[in-house]
Amino acid sequence: MVSSVTLRRPMPKAVILGIGYSATPFAQQLVEKGWSVWATTRDEEKAAALGAQGIDPILWTAPDSLPSSLIQQADLFVVSLAPTDEGCPALAAMPQQGVMAGSRCLYLSSSGVWIDEETVCVPHTDRGHRRLAAEQGWEAFAAQHGMRLTLCRLAGIYGPKRNALASLKGDTRGARAGLSQRVIKPGQVFNRIHRDDIAAGLMALVGKDVLPKKVNFADDLPTPPQDVITYAASLLGIPPPPEVPFEKAALSPMARSFYADNKRLRNDRLKELLGGSLLYPTYREGLEALFRLESAFGYPRP
């Protein structure tokens, strides 16, 4: 008689290349789901913090090569690094041999030049050109190695510690960039996306057998940026800052580049992944939830 044996599926492995603000909640959810998660960082202090969260840190600095033994084992790659003038640093560091055929790759891109997922890309900024080149590089790499790639194009990201409420209340990075001003540029609108909806969308992609090639991560309501500041001020019970014409606004180069594109993004594909709706369909629901959270725990200082 042969005794029965229960075969245990090996723990799936994810490698996150550049674990920043958007990718961290997703990594934490993967750990909770039983994944073995590795993530790159340049900072030893951050590496220790990742370890405390159950995420195995990889101390890595471009242009060094990524460890091929780890890359060969990965079921999932998440790329969350901005491209430079030389291209995507993560793509340049990937080993050319040994990537597992059929592995998934989620490239976190920008929504800088797209209306829906099938719109022809026509970048209007240097940053947009770099993103498009990085996307094309990952598409070629995925095709060469049999990877299943999804380009995740993220709208304006906000969430805990990075939102209009925090900028109005404190000396935050957003405030220093000029994002607490009520900047007026007639006709200007763009979408946003709460960090929690990014994590939820990425988790939904991990659960799909067939991956879409492109997904817009955006909310339901493209809005002028000054409306968001006005709404945040109303939640805080303070007068909104005075209106400032775009031409006279004190903005960092990065903040100013947000105004270079004027777009209304379609998010049907993301909502289909999420079962019909986002956690925060518009900035109003997102700011209201953040107001409750940050009122309870205090507004962040840098």
C-alpha cells in the first residue's frame, strides 16, 4: 500500500525593483498572502525597515547587475523605478539569461500621455519620452524572455502623508514643490489615483490568468487641481489659499511638468479588474478618508 502524500506548492516569489511610495502597500499585501517578497533599495536604514515588515531587502544601486540567482526564481516582477536619460535602470540591470518563462511583470508607468489604453502615445515632455522608451524596452525584454507584461499607467498619486490636506497643514515635500497653491490654468484637468487603489489593482492583476497588456490606474473624475485644494481647505475648516495664475506660480520643475498635459483618462479596464468600482472613485472620497485618518494621528512633518 502506498501512503498518500500531500504536495505543497512552493511559496511564490516576487521581486520589486524600486520599492517606493506606490509599491510598498502592494508588497505588504503580497507578504500577507503568503508570497516571498524581495525588494531593492539603496538605503541600509530602509533595508532594515523592510526586513521588519517581512520583506527581504536587496541593497542595490544602478548600474550594478541584479543578482541572477534571485531573478531566475521570481514568479512576479514589479518595476517601480523612474527612467533616466539613459533608460530604465532596472531593465539595464536585468540578467539576459535565466528569467523564468511565464513569469509576470508589472511595470508601473505614468499616465502622462494616454487617454485610454489604446491611444497612440504622443509625449509632450522629456519625462513622457523617457517613460515611453522605458515601456518599449520592457515590452521587447518580455517578448524575448516569454514574460507576461502589463504596463500599469498611474495617474497623479496621493495617499497617506502625500495629499492636499498634508500640504496645506505642514512643511511637506508637496508644499515645498508648490502644490499647496491654488494654481489657475484655464481648462487644465487631470486624474488622480489613491495609493490603496493602486495596491488593489495590482493584487487583482496577480490573480488573473490572462493579463491585459495595459491598464490606466486613474479615478473617475478628472479635475482642475485648484478644486482639490479648495476641497481640502473646506475639510480643514480654513480659507483656501488665494488663486495664483499658472504663469506666476512658484512651482518646482517636477510640479510644473504636471501642468504640461491636459487629459481625461478612461479607467474602465481598472474598474473591471476591481469588480466595478474603486475604493476612492474621486478625490473627495479619498480626501475625506485621509482627513479622518490624519486627524486621528496628526498631520505629518517631513
